[in-house]
Amino acid sequence: MPTAILAGFIGMLLGPEVLGIVPFDQAILGNIVYHAMAIGFIALSLKSRTRETSPIVLKSGMLIVSVYMLQGIIGIVLTLIFMASLKPDLFVGFGLLLPLGYGQGPGQAFSMGSQWEKLGFQGGGNIGLTIATFGFLWAILIGIPFMNYHLKRHQLKAKADTLHRERSPYLAQSEPDELPLGDALDHLTPQIVLIGIVYLATYLSILFLDHLISPMGTFGKTFVTVLWGMQFNIAAGYAIIVRLIMDRWLKKGILKRDITNNYLLQRISGGVFDYMITAAIAAISISAVQQYWLPTVLMTTLGGVVTLYYLKFMVKRVYQKNTLENLMGFYGMLTGTISTGMALLRGTDPEFDTDAASNLVFGSAVGMAFGTPLLVIINIPIMGYVDGNTSLYGLTIGLLAGYLSLLVWLMLRRRQA
């Protein structure tokens, strides 16, 4: 089990909800989750990389987003069933936290759920964290036995048992195109400054739109709430723009050296994601989610089962080789985060010799573009809830199903080796 997840459960056990030994403030932990998500993705987006545009990478992005759509359909259909029967006061956005918590992680689920609290979703942020935590459990407690079953079935050995890594000492030398180690600035400083500039630009942009759109009545207030919940997407977009500008300036000679460092940016993102996962689990308020326990358990269970078997069906049709490696990586990522995806992938491919790791990384980048419609679609029923227009609920299901069908058709139109 990844240490960040284990630390989160230890925090929950020691926290005020259970033993009360560590009296931490759950609101502060929630803020850590909210900001860490944005900082981590800014760091990842600032990394210099070779841009992959091969068909298999595009299909990987489509596969990721198709799971978002499927999870969204499961979530909203179950929510509408509960609203029509056992829980008529259930907020319609409850089910739409499934693709956010499972597909996009605790930061996005908490961010959107917290913003929906202003529209009447009691405990929305905590519900988002809870759903994301169930996703981690599905990724680890179901993913590992599933992986071992298939390894045994195909008479393969879990390669993680024989994992051996060569450790090389840190050498005090810089890459040719980077800032020299003898420069007045430490290498870490420019990374922090760039991340800070991007996040400041994100904050000022949303603040400006807040003042501009809020006076537009119910629609304006609802849309602004959505913007604050999407700050991680906006921040990642700004970071990509900064990366593209820097690449262009380096090519033209305006920048003499690349001021970013991929190793340090990866360490920054990995560190903040670890804190995010730990804080997300530790911040869950058991008392706050008690009223939602039945729909939460049913939705997360159905979401976990359907996600597993949908991926099992699709992966062997999209990828003609390394199907088990791709299946475990995508399943771990689409119920937890890319960290849990990599953790499961290492059980079958510890040296990342197959294309599965690159499919996860580059597919996630492509998925950001393909996934943009989801961020629009999931807010349609929220506007319907606020305005009392229930016809928008059916429209949401239709749009999710239509986009899912389009992505599946594009993926299966021609098989890619």
C-alpha cells in the first residue's frame, strides 16, 4: 500500500473523529488538498518533455476520458434514483463526484464539492474526499488481488518481488542546457518562483472573473463557484502556456538556458501529491458523511466494479500487447491517482520496460484536452438544481452517454498495436 494512503488512515485514526489524540483542524487539511492539487499539476505541466502525438497516445487519452463519462453516468443515474425514492433531498451533484473522486483524484473532488456547498450541498467537500478514499481502497484492495490472480493464471511471477534498482551517487554537475550549479540561485528556487507566478496568475484571473460575473444573478454566482472549483485545471493550463513560451524562447535563443529542472519539478509534484493524499484521507469527517453512507457505498462499489470490467474489455481491444500492464496501470489511476496507477503497474512492470507507463503519463496529458467537456457537462444539472429545471438532468445523462459512445467508436475504429 502506498505510504501516503497508509499515513492518511493513521491520521484519521489519531484525529478528532476517532481517538482524538491529534487535534488537527480538518478545514486546514481540506485547504492543503485544494492547493496541493493545483501546485502538483503546475509542477508537472512545467516539465520539458518530448510531445507525443502517436495514435496510441491519443487513444490512451480517450480511454481515460471515456471512464470519466461512464463513472459520471453511474453517479448521476444512482443519484436520481435515490432522489426519487429514499433521499429526495439529495443534492444532484452527489453522483457527479464519482468521476471527480475516482477519475481525477481527491483534490478535484474536494474542490468541486466544497464549492457546491455554497449551492446547498451539505458536506460536499467531505463527500468528495470520502469518494476519493473509496477509490484508493478499490485501487489497492481489489487491484492487487486482481493482478495476482491474472499473474497466477498466466503463470507469471510478480516482478515486484525481484525488483532491483541501481543507485548512483549524486554528481555535482549540471545538464548542458540548464542553469549551472555555481549560479547565484539554487536550482530549486526558480522552480518555486515559476510555480508561484503561475498560481498567482490563476488566482488573479479567477478573482477578476468573480467580480465580473458574480453580478449576473444566479447563473453568474453558479458559474463563479464552478471556476473556483476548477482552479487546478486553469492553473495547469497556464503552466502549459508558460512551458510552450519557454520552449519557443529557448529555440530562438531569447533564453540561453532552461531554468526548469525536470527532476526537481517531479520531486515537488510527488511531494505535494503525497501530502494531498494523506490530508485528503485524514480530513474525512465520519459524522459529516453518515447521512450519505448508503448512496456512497452503493455508488463507489458499483463504480469500482464497472470501471474494472469496462477497462478489462477495452484495454485488450485498444492495446494488442502488454494488456495486463496497461490494465493495472489505468485501473489504479482511474480509481485512485496516477501514483496508485504506477504502484499497480510496478507489480507487473517494475522497470517500466513496456509502453504502459508512457501511456499513463502522455495519455493523462491528452486526456486534459478530451476531458474539458466533462467539466462543462457536470455543471449542467447543478444549474438545473438551482433553477428548478429538472429537464437538465436528462440532458446531462444524454451528453455523457453521447460523448462516451463517440470516444468508444474512435478507439475501436481501428485497432492500434
